[in-house]
Amino acid sequence: MRVLGIAGYSGSGKTTLVTKLIPALIERGLTVSTIKHAHHAFDVDTPGKDSYEHRKAGATEVLVSSAQRWALMHEHRGAAEPGLDDLLDRLAPVDLVLVEGWKFGDHPKLEVFRQSVGKPMLARDDQQVVAIATDLQELPDLSIPRLDIDDVDAIADFVVEYAKV
């Protein structure tokens, strides 16, 4: 599986780009999965549902299955957060995994940068950034590709070529 991070600061448009990029990559014949990193507590279950009650009661893992999908919830219960490689090992094989978040991870990344967010450009200090999707017209001091943040087809073409899938 090829892995490409979609990295940037909050408000830069990472999720918007990922949700547009997935169908563009699928149209090109690729299978795509995603991993999303959250920096805060989150819940994917609903209080009162059986699966929530199982987890609340102390189960380390709860797997819920139906005719349409299955989901596995894993509680750390005090253990350290797993690394990206550990999480990638849990995915079924696909052509490409897009990783949203882990902006400081040691994997190739496409940076999403908007000057209006007011945060520094990651590519200036991170050699793992292979291209920047941005609303800036020029990146004169960087030698990596600049992609128009609104041109999803061009970004998808870059991703396919870069990942060589």
C-alpha cells in the first residue's frame, strides 16, 4: 500500500480536499482508504447503544457488524496511542491510503496551505512534504510542486503519479 499524508494546520482545507480527492482517485481506478488523526477525545458511538455500553463497561475492543458495514472500536485503556505504522497494519490492502493529520510524521505528505490561516508553511522545515496545494500563486523559495488548491483533477493526477499506483 502506498501512503500519502494530507497535512496542514486546522482551517487550511485538509478535509475538504480529501473528500474531493477520494472520488477523483476512485474514478482513476484506485482503491483508497483513509486514516484521520484527532488531537482530542472523540466518540463514534452513541450513548445508550449496546456497543457504547459494552465499551463503557470496559471492553478493550467492540466490533459492530451489519449487512452494510462493520466497525471496530478500540479503547487504549491507558496504553500509549499507536503509531501510524501500527494503524496502517490494521487496514485491508488498498492502492493508496490518505493520512489526514500526523503533520509531523515521517511519511510523504502533500501540504495544504492557506496564508489566511496565519500558520507557517510546513514544507520549509519538513523534507517529507512532496508538494503543496495552496491558494498562493508562487512559491519562489521552494523546489517542490505547487498545486492549485481548487484544481482537484490536477492534484489527483499528481497523487497518482507520485504514488506510482
